[in-house]
Amino acid sequence: HEVRGLVMSSGEVGGNAGLRPAEAQRGASFLGLQGLRVHDFPDTELETVSNDMVRAIEAAIREFEPDVIFTHSAHDQHQDHYAVHQATLRAARAHHSILCFESPSVTRDFDPSVFVDIDGYVDVKVEAVLSHRDQAGKPYMTPGRVRGMAAFRGAQAKNTNAEAFEPVRLLGSAIGDL
């Protein structure tokens, strides 16, 4: 699959804005993304620029024409994650396949019904998370947490390791073999 990403802020409130965009680029490269765009919208205040985010997301959708759009969950308690979720739904209002991923700040209301087997990729995910050194020390940025969540979601999916998603909409032919 060809994957591209959008990051909405440089993370100046939650970390070092001089380091985080480069870390995101390195992480995207490590994971094989074909492109990553880091926007400079105001960290922790994304709800104040929702129309600008919608336009940025719409432009990315027009340029890339993705089969599936991934975004934060509506059950994410981080204010910026929720703002990105809302902007994505507005920007992708005509798109047929939107999946919401699980982040460390989702609430207990996160209710996935789409699971993807990641048995061969857990170590890759751990390395990708560890590449964000500016976020090191946060309890959710540990190999144990990444492996534990993959195993937990795997058990729910009757598999060893899985990623979990909440579908907003999902056209089966769009996902192919995730």
C-alpha cells in the first residue's frame, strides 16, 4: 500500500518543536510512507483553526485520492486529536472509507470492530515509537505498552497481535488486504 501522512502541528507545547517534525519525518521514512506533511497549526489549540485544517485535509485527499482515510477516534480525550477527527470527517464527508485508530489518549468508549493482523510488524511498530525521542519517558511510549496493546487487541480479534479501528464508513473493496 502507498501511505502518506499529515501531522497538524509541530508539537511546540507537548515537546520540542525544533525536534518533533524531523522525528516525524524519520519515523515516516522508517515505516515506508511515501510522503509526510507537517503543518504548523497551533499545538493544543487546533480547534481554533478547524476550517484551515479542513482545507489542508481536503487538499491532501484531492492530491492523493486515498482508498482509506485513517484518523483519530471521536473517543480521544486529547483536544487536538479530537479536533483533527472532526476536521477529517468534514474534509472527507464524501469519502467511502474512514477508519479511526486507537491512540494512547482514547477513552474506554473506544469500540473497535475492525482488526488488522500485525503479527509480523510489532517490532517495527516498537522501533517506530522509539524513534520519537522527544516523547521518550511518557508511559505510553514504551515497548511494553506497544506490545501489550497489540496482544490485547490481538486477543479480541482471536489472533496473536492486531491493530484496532473504529469504522466511520468502510467500503470492503477499498481495503483490499490490510
